[in-house]
Amino acid sequence: MPDLLIELFSEEIPARMQGMAREALKKLVTDGLVEAGLTYASAGAFSTPRRLVLAVEGLTAESRPVREERKGPNTSAPPAAIEGFLRSTGLVLEQLERRADKKGEVFFAVIEKPGRKAPEIVAEVLDAAIRAFPWPKSMRWGNGTLRWVRPLQSILCLLTTEAGHEVVPLTVEGIHSGDTTEGHRFMGIGRFTVTGLDDYAAKLRRAKVMLDPAEREAAIWSGAQNLAFAAGMEVVPDPALLTEIAGLVEWPVPLMGRIAEGFLHLPPEVLQTSMKEHQKFFSVRNPKTARIEGFVTVANIETPDAGETILKGNQKVLAARLSDARFFWENDLRVAKAGMAEWLDGLASVTFHNRLGSQVERIERISARASEISGMLGTNATLAEAAAILAKVDLQSAMVGEFPELQGTMGAYYLQAAGFDRSVAYAARDHWSPKGPDDAVPSDEISVVVALAEKIDLLAGFWRIDEKPTGSKDPFALRRAALGIIRIILENGLRIPLLLMVTNAIESFFIAENRKHLPKLDARISDMKETLELYRRLLRADLGGVTVMAPGEMETRIQRARAIAGMLSLEQLMEANTKKTDLLAFFHDRLKVFLKDQGIRHDVIDACLSMPGNDDLTLLVKRATALAETLKTEDGANLIQGFKRANNILTQAEAKDGVEYSFGPDPKFAEGPEEAALFKALDAAEAKIGPAMAAEDFPAAMAAMAALRAPIDAFFEAVQINTDNPVIRRNRLNLLHRIRAVCSGVADLTRLEG
Amino acid sequence: MAAGTDTPKSFQEIILRLQAYWAAQGCAVLQPYDMEVGAGTFHPATTLRSLGTKPWAAAYVQPSRRPTDGRYGENPNRLQHYYQYQVIIKPSPPNLQDLYLGSLAAIGIDLGLHDIRFVEDDWESPTLGAWGLGWEVWCDGMEVSQFTYFQQVGGHDCRPVSGELTYGLERLAMYVMGIDHVMDMPFNAPDAAIPLTYGDIFRQTEEEYSRHNFDGADTQMLFDHFANAEQECDRLLAFAPDDPKSGKRIIMAHPAYDQCIKASHLFNLLDARGVISVTERQAYIGRVRALAKKCADAFRLTEAGRDAEADSARLGA
């Protein structure tokens, strides 16, 4: 069985695209081969900055002949139908067979495709793959019309068997396939011939190219660690950077250097980001001082001076970059210590979204939400409001302008430098979190409040303007925001009425639209600045750290808010109502996805969602977890069966009799020990369930219910409900009602499947 | 950078070596365009000549002005007036990367001693309505050139595609000669009878223009001139192609494009004076782009900018 080797050699492929390119090449080619009737044992793709490589092992030498029969129209069908059939099969009338069918005589097309040799198929498949390659961005060059990521220079395409290798002939845009390639741009040995994958990889290595990106990553990482270790330091891990660098070099040569003394006082995040973004350096930390004191750069060449010239050059560039960073840092600190007024001014001219206003307007809303949420959670509203106003000022700092990924991080530094409470500073850093499903959620209570406020405003805003996520489109990352709120609530065990939070946020947009006659934005900003100044004075430690709002201030604000809220028209209220119900449903959907990932079935969640207080997510999840755990036990699973049996009989009887059997059953009508035992068991269960429910101890409540399983099973085994004695029948139906009532505290069990 | 025996001794030597190298590769060595431009790309030898099907190969130094980058001659590498070296070849030859590396060797960069890298960098000029894909070229972590395959200019697809190389001359020269402050760089030979540094020639002008750009320039006049240039560009393009005096078909694409260049520089000056708000900025850029597009449209109708294939197809029909 032949092995196939393909190399598409080009000018430098962007590092960030190499991963997807490997996958795409593998998929396009192997899918094409299989579709054309070939099979293969295994396939692997590789890349370097200059080549994209696919090796397919154990390919069949030719495809099997295929015989396909297709039923056509009736022979008496109109000519147009018959012509259409001929067109679709590529046959002429004489080639069609006529066969008897239930409805008369029918045309049959028998299409025979002979087996084809692998080279023919490979050439066809590779040509199509190159032309349809899904580069995120591609280009033309020279006189050509072909699009590739950068100019494609040569194609190597070989089939290798024990007998030798043959070139698969193919020509794309004037490039003829062959069996030659070249190695490293500067350390190579010119063009050379290869005979198969092993020969190819070995010769490339001699020509100073490591073919496998995983091997390059390993070499870079161990090389960097060794250099750092020898100097008593450690490399700061950065897997994304490692992958990127492996895509920038064919022959990695790590080199370590030191950061000049004059830059060591910069925050570690600044050093790290500047070195990573501009220079693709790893940061090297001194474990004794915990500071970033060095870097590892990865060259693509071995030099006679062991990289000395390269390192010196890199060091020089780094010094220039860090001088800029230091300039930003010092300038920003000056603005921060002066009260940050110019940053607040700047935010007014930054549009958040053309239908949702400027950043300042968004901050105003977040601040209002933070105040409300503080009320719900019992945290310090003054601190939370201040934190919300300040959480995004660093967007205007020079450092964040240069390195957007430092937003929040810089805020925390600058706010601390400006003398603000630590919790305010941390909120600037952490209110963006969680930034993804694996990112930690904030836990400091002020950060929690601002993070919730920031996200609920984002969601409510886009709900207001009907820009909800659809299918795979979620440009504003609203699903992430909703999941963020869910995780913040659950992981901190918060008891917060989500519906109220949603309502406030949605209505605020309608209120704002009614506020056109209120003071102009400028006045509001200056109001905000005054408030800030007030906070600043109030929060200053040397003034005793008083953190209450000035007397009367809160009332004035509440009154103003009420006055404004009162202006919502009936239509607006109804629209807001629709939107908030929809947004809450969105949260519930996200919650289902989240809990499903944790192994909780969707019907378990539905059963709990049917209970009152379903916007208290912590409570909801407590119910769901208890129910899910109980369902895992034998008693629990059987209890559900018993419960459903009781419920079904009762529901049918109620429907038939047209009455509700909710009158307390009387033990004196109990016949036989099983029925009497059930009465006792229900008494015992109720005695436990009541207090457990009051304490929200759902596992205990569920355990008490599960204990009913044996008496219920025994009861159904021994007793017939629909007896001839109407008194006893009624009593038993009332008893079933008691089972239903007792078992309905935690979740609506009727919603469970199976 | 370690000074080897082959290391150039002065700024002008680097320019001369680049000129000699690209001349040897068959480029027409042109002179700078005689107008204020922000980058070598603005020279009509690049913008206009990258359009149409006629083969083209040119190399030139272009003095470039970025008014906002003025630092009164104090910053070691930032200048409001600096030099770019520009190479433009249409269609882009298959060995353009090798030709480029040859030019680095020609100015004394030992390719066996340095780490040369082609790092993804897509180029876009919103004022010219142009974009292309390519790289920034790194030498030991320092960006020394921009390497671009033009895909579109003035809203027109480039067919064939031109390859464009842009060297930031001061930065490159400082690196090659191991100089830390641009003003300390020898401009002519250090052992000449009258040795001159970059600072001897440009320190004073950097001061004067920095003051001019940030505080001196009359903004109302600049606004007026911008409007004039815009109108003049439109007016020149509105002429009927047939010139009654010469009896020839003469489309004034280049004179119109001069007005576009003017508008672009005036915008840069206004920007440096800080009188253009964030929202207005986009509008001004759009206005310059509209001029560039019209000029490109006009140039495509001229002899130099026409499509040879389309012509022959028309003649055939």
C-alpha cells in the first residue's frame, strides 16, 4: 500500500494560521480521497513557517469500481422529464434500461465507474484542495489568479511503495509538482530530492528544519527552561506564545537576556505584555524577588557567535519598547494621582455602541445597577457605586491604549496609586471576569457587585435594541456574559433575585429614553465628578475611612429615580416586560447548558424550574443537585416510579370524578398493615421534610421522600385503589394526594422523564 | 550591530548602496516626488503605477513627513521628516524575498550572523483605499522593512500584483551602524573634510517644523487649502479627455493626484494641530480616499494605466 507525502512550500505563513491550515489540509485531502473511493490507514499534518505538509499512510493503490443504479421516470413520462433524467445521469437515451415496475415500465440508468489509480485521484483531490483552501485571508501575486496565504512556490507530491517512489503529476498555476524541496532559508543546503516521509523528515533535519511543530514547541520550552534554570530563574509559562513562536521558526534557538535595571520597577504585567506583544519574548522571573527580570527570545538561526549579535540587537529593541512603556506608566500615574478627571472626560467621547450611547452613559448605568445590586446583597452601596464609576477609567490611560489586554490590570494599579480603597481597585481588575468558561469568577464582594452590574447592563442593552445572539452569531459575547453572571452567583452562593436585576436593567433603558429633558451629558459628567470627589474625601483613610453617603444624598437620588421611573408609559412597561421575560428565559437556557455539562439532566432542571423562586439560581441549583443525587440512588429512582403511579391514578380519578381529592385521608379506614404503614411513613416523612425545607436542606428532604419508596411500593402491591367501597376509595385517593403533596416540595416530579 | 569590514560608514553610503543594488536588479532609479507626502507609497510611481497591466520596476528615496511624530529633534528615533527607501516591481517577481535579502547583504547585514524573520503584517492605507498582504521584516527583533503584495489600490484590484518594499532608512542605518541617537548618525563620510551628522543637517529643522506642526501652522488656512485641493482635484478630473489645443486625448490624472497628495498632507497637519475630532477624523480620511479613488479611476483610462488585455480584447472585437 503506498504512502502519500504532500508538501506545499510557500513564503512565510502567518503563525496564527498554521494550526487551522494543518487541519484543513488533512480534512480536505483525506475527505477527497475517501469520497473518490480510496481508503487509508492514518494521516498526519505538519507545518513550519514555510511549508504545509500532509503524510497519508497505507493508501489503497486504486479505487474500487462503482456500479450505481438510478431509477428514472416512467417510460411514458413527458419528454422534458426524460431529458432531465438524462442530463442528471450524463447518459443518452439508448443507454437507459427499461424495467417493469408496479406502475408500468420505468427507465433505469446503470452508471458504471471503473476503478481509478491513486495518482490520478490524488492529483485531482490536491488540486481541488489548493483551490478551495479556507485561508482566513488570502492573496494573489505576480500575474496569477490563484489565491494562497502568501505566494506558493513549490509542490511536492509523492506516492511511495517498497518498490520506490513516484511523483504524482499535477500543475497548479504554473507550478509543477515534483519530489524536491529545500531546507532552512539561511542554514539550508539548496534543493534536494526526497523519497518518502522518513527520508523527507531526516533530510529536513540535516537542512536545519524541525518539521513537527510539537517537537519545536518542546525544544523551545526545554531550551528556555534550561537557560533560565542555569541563571537561577524560571520561565513564565505561556502556551499560546509557545505555539506562536513555534510557528515563526524552523530551527528554534532560544537565547536569554536580562532586562535593564531602569525598567524593573514596572508592573510585571506591563513587562510581560510589552515583551510578548512586540517582541514575542518569554518572561523570565526571579523566584527570589518574584519580579520579571529577564527574557527568552527564540532565534531561527545558529550563528558563529552563538547568538551574541542577535541577543544584543533584541536587547536594544526591548530597551526602546520599555522606554515607551515606562513613559506611559509615569504619565498615567500622574493623571491617576491628579484625580483622573481627564480620563472621565475622554470616556464621554468614546462610543460604546451607536445605539447604546457613550462609555460614560454605560458607566452611569453600571453604577446605578451596582447600587441596586448592593441593596439586594447587603454590600456597601457607596463603595460599589464608586467602584463602578472607576472600573473602566483605565480605558483612557496611555498604557491600555497601547496594550488593550491590560484593561483592568492597569486600573487596579492606578486606582491604588490614587488612594482608593483596595476593593475599588480590585473591582476595576476583576469586574471583567470571568472572561471565559475556565476563568475564575470574582469573589471580593465589591468586585462581585460591579461584575454583575457590568454584565447585566450589557445583556439588557442588547436585549433593548434586539441584538440577541442567533445561532453561531454572538458578536457581543452575550452568552459569555450570561454564563458569567450564572457562575458568579453560583460559585459565590449568592441569593439574589435575578428577575428583579433583569427588570431594573431593562427598564433603565426605557427610563433613559424618557430622560431627554434631564441635564445634558456634560452636566451629568460633572455631577459624576463631584460625586467622585465626595467619595474620594469620604474614602480617605486619613479622614477615618468613613464610607457612608452624605445625609439626604441617598434619598434625593431615590426620589429622582422614582420620579423618572414613574414616567414609563404603559406601552413601555409592556415592552420591558416582554424583554425581561425573554432575557430571564435566556438565563435559564444558559443555566441548562451549564448544568448539563456538570451532568445534570435537562428534565431534572425543568422539574426544578417549575418551582416558585426560579430566578434564585442558587436555590434552583440546590434543588436540582439534590434531585439529581437522589435519582442516582435505587430508592430515589423507584420513588419516582411510585410517585408517578400515584399521580397518574389520582389525576385520572380526578378527571373522571370531576373533583379534587385533597381532603386529608383518615387512617381509621386503612385496611391491612401496608396501608397503615404508609400512613405512618407519610407522618414520619412530613415531620422530617417540613424542617428540612425550611432550612433549604433539599438533600435531607429528598432522603425523607426516598424513604417512602418501600411503603409506597408495598402499598401498591397489596392494595387496590379503585375498590367498590366508595368511602375507602375516596380515602385512598386522598392518601395518594398526600403522597403527591409530600413529594412535591423540592421539584415538580411529574416533569421527570422515564 | 558589530561593525564589520563591510559596514557602511554613513547614512548616505547606505542609500548609495541600495541605489546601486536595485539599479543592478533592473529597477529604474527614480528621484523623490517633489511634494510633501506621508510615505513613499504616495509617490505616483507606486500608487498610480501599481494600477493597470504595464510592467513596472522602480526604486527611489522618498522624504516623508509625519507632522504628529515631531519631537523637536530630541527623541532618538522619532522624526517628523524622515526618509523611506521604496522599491516597487510589477508583476511581483517570484524571487522577491531573495532579492530583498540580497539588498540587506548589500548594506552590510551578514545574513549568517543575524536573525531575519518575515512576520505577518497586513498593510492597509485608508486614505489611499489600498491594502495588501505581506510581512514586517525583523532583523534581531527590530522591524527594518515592510514587504507587501498589493491587492487593491484606489479601490481597484491590482492585476497583476505589485510587490512593494519599504525601508525606514534612519532606523535601518542606525541599526547597521550601531548608533543610538539619530542625530549622532554620520550623514556623509566621518573622515570627509567637512564631516556632517544627521543632527548637523536636521536638528534645527526638526525643531522648527515641530513648532510649526504643533503650534504655528494657520489652521484656518489649512482648512481652506484642504477644501481648495479637493475642489481642484474634482475640477481637473471633470475636463473632457479630448484636449482642443493639442488635439490629443489628455486626462489630467497626475495633476489631479497631486491635489489628492496635498489634501492628505494638509489633513496630517490639521491632525497634528489637534483641531480634528475623533468623529471628524474618519470623515476627512474618507474625503481623501474619495479623491484617491477618482484619481485611480482616471489613471486607469490613461495610456500608462490601461489594461493591455482589455485593450487587445477591444481591438479584437
